[in-house]
Amino acid sequence: MLATLIVAACAFAVCAYLILPARRQVPRGSQLPNGPPGQPVLGNLLDIPLNHSWFQFQEWSKQYGPLFRLNLAGRNQIIVSTEEIANDLLREKGTIYSDREQLPMAAQLMSRNLRPLFMPYGETWRNVRKLTHSLTNVSVAASYENLQEEESIRALRDLARDPDNYETWFERYSAALILRLAYSKPVNTGDEPSVRKVLGVVHAVERVASPGAYLVDTIPAMLRLPTFLAPFKREAARLHTEELGLFRDLLREGVKNSREGPDSEDNFCGKWFRNKESYNISDDQAAYAIGTLFEAGAGTTAAAMMSFILAMVLHPDECRKLQDEVDSVVGPDNVPSFIDMPKLPRVRAVAKEVLRWRPVTAGGLPHMLTKDDVYKMEDGRSVFLPAGSNVHPVQWSIHREPKRYPDPDSFRPERWLDKDWPTYREPLSQFPNLQNFSAFGFGRRICPGQNIAERSLYILIARIAWCCDISQRRTPSGEAILPPSYDYTSGFNVQPKPFKFDLKLRPARQEALEMQYDAVWAAGKERKSTT
């Protein structure tokens, strides 16, 4: 009997722990957001699909409105489905909407609060952000364009020669750029141990941080379990040891390479090292800040380029329009360069539409609210948002808001180029662009590598359009093999699963391509290792 009472008391305590935090004093004249009803204790936890949850979030937004609430076993989740609300909260009120919930597995156990993506909002985060901003802001990003042109011409040549390995070429393109910028580390094949190790860290983070991947994120009390009863702790310790060792080694190598090169060719590590006292962060925090710029840029740029190819295969008319624009500006004898970008608005529109149509971080990343807030909805309701809530801007829904993006499920670059669309802006020599675009996040947590990623996408898209004809692959009987419109990997960063297509050189492009390639990557020429 006593044992039964003890078990019952423990169960009641757990239930109270899970349920009571959601009960808050709602200010007069306001109300909690609407949301789907849940189950006792678990709330809506079992209602959310493990994979591609953004589809369900979008359906709920149609039923409960653009700002609705979920109860995830006592954790308050506020889902944001429009860009206006996301900016009102996460940008305009960034002082209280910029924290991160410290999920046990990804933030605490694996990252040990060193990874900027998961780091709590505060002085340390601001110091780390100061470093990453100094390395990636608009002004300095323009100085990296020569490397982007070098890496893009190599990717273009290999893609034209071996299109079936498009994933390899796109991954090498983005990885090589970041490794050269950060560490003065040349990449030749993309299969170098350092490249595979860093990509391994990227994939591990995406897996570990995926919603629902670990029970301890739902029941934080499991952190109290001893290690021998908690296999997730042993896994996290192993992953942390591997990534910390890798980032430390890369930092040391980058500083060494920077010392050996002239000051004018400083890499990211050298820039930190020469001014480290001004940043007030530890060596390990700097190692993670620079190392995770690779996470922010490499995988996402490669994934976006894969979605670009998919869009061109599914929409051949858009591919031809893109080619026509590039041809009219550049012609067949010159490879596109950054100098041409102001005259290539469709190139920029296609890049932006790819990120809208198939956002890499489709589910978005939650911000944690640190102070109670009330938000006035468009319909006049005052909605109470309690402190401690995770405010979750879901990019998939935000990019499909019919009011801002009519015909949202269609791939329509014209929405950025035609005055009849609500997203059109002038002048077309400047717009469209990717500055502060919602695909990179919101407010103070916006992706620090957006300026580099923007240029990387523009130059490679322009050069592929100039050089290549992309088409649907056909069976021996001539029937088109149409890839699925949405068959994407799982995780918080996603990309299309491998698909079949045909790609060949356009007429009169071979000579100019080879001349440009040889000028930079001539056979036997040692690749310079500094930036």
C-alpha cells in the first residue's frame, strides 16, 4: 500500500511539474493564443509529426490563425506563421525575444553552451556575435568575392563534366569557400578528412537538434539520471569531444596559416587572434564561433543549390528565362561575374524564390521569450505571450502566406520582378536581394553568414544558367522522368533527396569555361592557401 502511494505521489508531482508552468495570470483584456486541444499531461506532443512537422503547423495556422499556441508536455510553444508578426516580435522587440531554450541534448550536453546557435542571449552571446559580425558583415563580405568566383568556376566545370555527382560539387563549393576563408585551408576533392569531419559535425547537429529526437528534451528531469543509465549522455559526451577537438585543431591551424601569410590575406582565425582582447571570449568560444560559421554556410548553401536544380528541372520555362537574361547581359564568350549582378535581377529573383519555395530551415528555429508580453492582433485581439514561451517562426508557413505571396506553392520568380506582385521593389539594379530575408531567420538571431551565402548563390546560379542546359531525364522510350516536387531529408536543415536529371554544356560555352578555369585552377598549379 505504501509503495502504491509513493508511486501515485511521484506521478502527481510529475504531472504538476508538466502542467502547472502553463497556467499563468492572463492580463485583463487579453487572452492566450488559440490552439489545438491536447491530451492530459502530454498536451499536443503526440500530435506533431516527427518528420516535416511544418506541414502540420501550416494546417493548424489555417484553423487557429497566424499566431497559435501548442502545449508540448508543459512547454509553451507559440507558432508564428506570418512575416509581419515574426518581425513585430522577434525584430522590433529583440531585447526580450532573442533567447534560446536550453534544450538538454543539443545545447547543454553536446554543445556545452559553446555553439552560438544555441547559446543563451546575454553578454557572452553578444561578444561572440561581435566576432562573427566582424567576419561576415556586408562590407567585408564583398572582399570575398574573388574566392567565390574561383570556387564557383571549379564547381561549374565539374558539374558540367559529371552532373550525376551534383551533391558532391555543391558541398565542395560551399565547404571549400568557408575553409579557405576561415582557416586558409585549401580543398581539392571535397573528400579530405577535415572536410568530411566538419560535414559530419554539421549532420550530427542537425540530427541531435531535430524536434523529438531525444526524450530528455521533453523530460529535462532525465538529466539527473546517472551516466550509466543514460545512453544519451554518453553519446553527447562523445560528440562534444569530437567537435571540440576538431574546432580547436582548426583554430590552431588557421592562426598558424595566418601568421605565415601577409596581413592583407588574414583568415578568420588570424583576424580573431590579432584582436582577441577586444572580443572578451575564450579560445574555445572563438573556436566554436568560427567553426560553426561553416555549419551556417556550408550545408545551407549546398542544400539551396540542390533545390535550385530541382526547380529548373520542374520548371523548364523558368530555366530558359534565366538563360535569356544572362545571355543578354554577358553573351556566350564571357563567364558571368559579380560585376554583372546589378544587371541580373532574374538571377537574384530565382535565388530568392528558391529559398522561399523550398526553405532550407523549413521549420525555423524558436526564440525564447524572457518577459511577459501582449501582442495586438490585426483583428483587434490582445494576445498574452507568457515569459518562457518558445516563439517559433515557421518558415514554411511564413513563405506561404497568401496575402504576401499569392499562389504560394508555385515557383514564381516574377513575384520579385513584376509590379503586379506585392513583393516587388525598385530599383531592379538593387532589388530583389536576400538582405534580412526571412529564410535567414529573424531579429538578432538572423544567420550571420547571410551576406556570404547571398553572393555564393548568385554567382553559381548565374554561371550554371550561362553554361548549362538542364532538363528532365527520359526513359529509353522517351518518357520524361519527373522528380518529386517535395521529397526532402529530415532534420532542421533539409535538402532534396537525390533525383535524376540531365545537364549538358550549352553551345559555344566550352572554350570560355576552360579558359576561365585554367586561369585559376591550371593543371599542376598549387592552390594558394591564404585568402
